Amino acid sequence: MSTLILSPRYSDDSRVMRAAAIRAGWNVLRLGGWRVPEGQTDSVGALYGEPLFAEVIAAQLGIALLDAPKEWLPDLPMSLRQRDIRVSTLGEARRSADPIFVKPADGRKGFAGAVYRDGQGLPSAQACPNETPVLIAEPVRWEAEFRCFVKDGAVLTMSPYLRDGELARADDGGWPMTSTEADAVRACAERLFAEVPTPPAIVVDIGLIEGRGWAVVEANSAFGAGVYGCDPELVLEVLARGCIPRTELSGNDIRWAAPSADLI
């Protein structure tokens, strides 16, 4: 029987994923720290939690987590990203006199992805050195943004998460989207899968840019991504696809295996 390992940090998403795993007949292990107890290393089907937590636990278990490298988004064709994006450093971002969108390039939430100018609001050099890799993008206005959990080049489940920069959750707790929006998101995703190699398990966010059209917002590690209104049992399928023993890596999966975390 497969086991879902959860972070010690309780969150609404982790509770949702716990319930989905139980419904699917999985065992669930919520760790009390960042060490896997003796005797709990067999039949791990998936990890879910903060990206650094998942990387550390995966290293202890000899598991590879499939993910997109930091160059994946900037290397997309302009027709799929609809704005200028590049990998750079926090030092360059601090020196920019023009407003730029900046976010950590490694997927970790060291600071909020947002529009900055003259370095105001960015973490100090003591907290994050100038060499810290970041993604720098041209600021645009997103009318709506949608989360897609992707398995082997197909969107298994999707949900809106932002509309005009505000959380897209309705008063009744739902995450409504129109059939027109769903069709447009799927069409953009299908163009992406047809044109660009994509990790077998990944979260791809797709949105509508004012005056430009539909585009890829970013890629996120499935093992640390928020669920929003996505079907958690389908999310579990994506998590399982992206969690593979390193001794069993083969074929296309090898190119997407994230480096193993260093353990002290």
C-alpha cells in the first residue's frame, strides 16, 4: 500500500490531500520533523509539503522528485509566455531603476514574487546574497490565473486561483470558472505540450494577460503547490507520478529529476 508523507506544517491543502489519500486507500504519515523514522521508508508513493521539506525527505528516502529547471519558463517561445522573462541574479534586480517582476528562481518562497523598483522591498544582502538566482520578468496585468496539475502531457485537473490579483474563491467556498475559460486554458496547455518538452509531473499555471492573451504564468513543483479548487484525488495521481526511487529512474524521467538535497 502506498504512503503519502506530509510535512509537520498543518495547512488546509495538507488536510485536503490527507483526506484524498485515505479515500484512495493510501496510508498517510505526517512527520513530526524533517527526519523519516526508522521503519517508515517502504512504499512511499508521494510527498507533499514545502519544497525544501520535500527535497530533504526525498534525499533521505533515495527518491527523485520530477520538476522543471529554472530555465524552463524563460526558454518558452514568446507565443507561450507573452512577455520578456530571463534568469538573472538578485544583485541585478536590486540595481534596476525600472519596475520589474522578481521571484526566486528555485521555486522556494524566500521572498514574494512581485513587482519591485530600485530594490525596495527585496530581502537584504545578508538574508539573500547578490548571487541568488531569480527570474526577472516584464510587468504585465493578469486578468485571471489558473492552476493546472499535469501528468504525462495532460491536464488532469484545474482551478482558477486569482482574478485581477485577488483570490478567486467564491463566498460559498467554491472556485468557479466558465466553460469558455476552461476551454481557453486547455487550448493554451495543449499548445505548450505540443511545442515544448514538459516534466511528466508538474503544475503549470496559465493566465490571461490584459491586451496580450493567454500565456504560461509559471511552472511549480507539484509536491509543494496549492490545490485551490482542483480535484485532490487527481492531484494525488500527479504527486505519485513525480515521486520515483532514484534506482528506478529511466527514459524521459531522468532529464527532469531534481538534484538530490545535501544532507548534514
